Amino acid sequence: MKEPKPWVLPALEWGPLLLFFAVFMLNRGGSVGLWGQDYTPLVFATLVFMPALAVATLIRWRLTGHLSPMQIATLLLVVVFGGLSVWLNDPRFFKIKPTIIYLLFAGLLGFSLVTRRNWLGAILSEALPMDAEGWRKLTARMALLFLALALANEVVWRSMTETTWVYFKTFGMPLVIFVFLMANAGLYRAHSIEVPTDDATK
């Protein structure tokens, strides 16, 4: 399978989210009439976001030949909770979607720790080869990160303005995850392992 250009996958990752942000900001402070009903800017942005994410996910699958369990779960939850928000014209369902996603990820990672199964390593080991202890530590830290993000999402959407929540969802959450990944650089180095190349095995 031909390797996609370096900018393609980041564009597929960020494109739907930035489109959601742009649609919300363009319609902020008003309402959008569609199919004989007035929708809030957030619900209308959600309506645009769902097919955009589905198309981006399909393109990613066609280009790479696979999708991670997290990508599949995210798409399903976006469709379910986003669909409820549009159907009932109630943005609260879409606002709690990140909470559900992060609690699900935290629960799965916590379960993998208890049962001593390296699910995180099974997904990321090709990009980030580490020993079992390194994956155990990273799994524990990521489970705590997702719990913290779930709590933060609940605090923000329940106590702050809708615009603040949109900024938090679009830029705040990805920034927190990026900083977390960078902050664990020492862990990656301390537990990295060498993966034999094809030439070395011949």
C-alpha cells in the first residue's frame, strides 16, 4: 500500500475538528434554520462535524488499511451522541461525549493493567517500541490522564460558557494530550528497545 504524504494524516485528524470550530464560530450568537427548525450554533456545528469525521475516517482507512480501536470508538460515540443532540436539538448530549469517551478509554486501560494485558502496546508498539515495564507505566499514566480529562470536560461544560467549552474541546484537550506525550519522553528513552530489522534477520 502506498504511503500517504506526511500532511495527509494530520489533515484528516484535524480537518473535521477545525471545521466544527469554524462552523460554530461563524454562527455563534444566532441560530440556524434547517428543515423547518432552528438549531443552536453548537448543534448545527455537530451536524456538520459528524459526516466530516465519518468521511475522514473512511479516507484514513482506505489510505492505511486499518483503524485503531480508539478511532473506531470515537467515531461511533460521535455518531450516537451527536445524533442525539441533532435529533433532540439539545447540545448537552454532544457535550458529554468527551466525558464518555475518556471514561471508556480510562476503564479499558485500567482493566488491561489489572488483567496484565498490554493492550496499549499492542496498538502502539510499532511506533513506540518499549519493554513491558515501560508499557505498564505509560498505561497507568494514560488512564489517569483520561480520567482527568473526563473530569475537566464535566467542569467546563457545566460551569462555563458554550464558547469556552468549544475552545476547550478544539484546542485545550489536544494540547493537554500533546504536552502529556512530550512530558513522557524520559519514559520512552528509559524503556526503549531495539526492534530487529529485516536485514538483521537475514
